[in-house]
Amino acid sequence: MLRKRPPKRSLLFTRKSPLIQIGQLVVLIFAAGWMIYRGAQAMEYNWQWYRVDRFIYRIIDGEFIMGPLLQGLMVTFKITLFSMVLTILIGLVTALFRMSNSFSGKLLANIYLELIRNTPLLVQLFLFYFIVAPIVGIDRFWTGVLCLSFFEGSFAAEIIRAGIQSVAKGQTEAANALGFNRINRYRDIILPQAVPLILPPMTGLVINLIKHSAIVSVIAVADLTTEGLNIISETFLAFEIWFTVAAIYLVVTVSLSLFVSWLESRATRGR
């Protein structure tokens, strides 16, 4: 007995179709916007968005002048750049210590990881600011950079270690057979193969570093968050400024994610 085939469903309206996904996104955006609007009405808040642009930029006599929010964003970029370089160095050294045959090296790396991971970042920042900074003789900017570097370095160490251990052991054996020493083996053989594996999780680490950099506002480093706090204290534009600051962080992190995804796709096509 022949069975009737069920009618074919249009691909435009399947659960995974682009139209359904776009429709869901529109509904979510509309619902979020409606909730924010209703909440603002309930608070009877007087929105003053027309005052926000001067805190981002101004154009005077045809000259572009950065407002305090953009100036704070530049400081955030500086903190992120310096912290990322130190984070990679700290993470690489810690990963090599953990994989070494040295008992003292493994012990030092494990103590560092346990201390950093099991204490809050805010507490670490205060310890760096009130104890380490006066001893070393550094200002608050570099105090924030060092604190973020050591904090994120603990996560970078595990990312780098996992990427190195993902390289086939035969590569190490071949390098040993060719007479490579330890430094040349890592520089020429292992790390070039581990970097494509390390890159995706390191992207998330950089994004976290950008977001975590806001904590330096508690020691009065003039980053984006600190500038936002200063503007709010002067103008009382709490919601407008915080929404603007959040949007700036969102644009930066999303742009970074898209850029790294583009680099990964090019690397994949190259391989």
C-alpha cells in the first residue's frame, strides 16, 4: 500500500530559516525597547539625549575635538594594549613553567594560579594599589595595568598550555631528532602550530580584558568608565551616559570579535 508523502514545507519558514531568526531578533529588540520605554515612563524620567553628543565629540571651527568619553576610551585602549602584551608574556611563562620538569617552576606557577583565581579582582587591585605600587614606585595607571595583566595572565596560561599540548607529540620528537634546542623547538615548531588553536579563546580573553579594565575607575584612572562617572556627577544624566558608555563598550567588543573571526576565516582558507 502506497503511503502519501507529507507536503514539503517551504524553507523560508522552517525553524532555522533566516526569516524566522530575523523575526525573532526583531521581536526581542522591540520587547526590550518597550520595557525600557515603560520603565522610563514609570519613573517619570526626563530624557535629555540632546546633551550627550558634546561629551563624545565637538566640532569647533571645523576642528574635531574629542569629548571626555572619547578621551576615556583612548585611555581604555592604552590599558588594554599594555595589559594584553604583559598578559601574553605572563601566560606564556606560566604555561612553560607548568609544563617544565622543574619542581620549583611548577610549584611557583600553581601558587600563582591558585592565588589569582581564588581572590576577587577588586581585592587584587587594592593590594596592588596600596602595597605593590608604593614599593615598586609606579603610578595608578601602571598599577591598573599590572593588576589586570596578572589577573588575565592566569587564564592566558591555561589557554596557551592547552594550545601547546594540542600539537602532536610527533612534532616535538621530530624537532629533537633534528637537534633543535628547547627555545628553537618552541619558536620554530610548536608555537607556530599552536597559535591558530590559541587565537579563538584569546579573543574572548581580550574582550574580557576590555570589560574588566573598567575596574580601574576605583583608583581614579581616567578611563571610559571614570569619565562617565565624572560626567554623571556634574550633569545628573545617569541613564543617558550609562547607556552611551555601554554602547561604546559593545561596539568595541563586537567589532573586535568580527575582526578576529575574519582573521580566522582567512587563516583557514590559507591552510
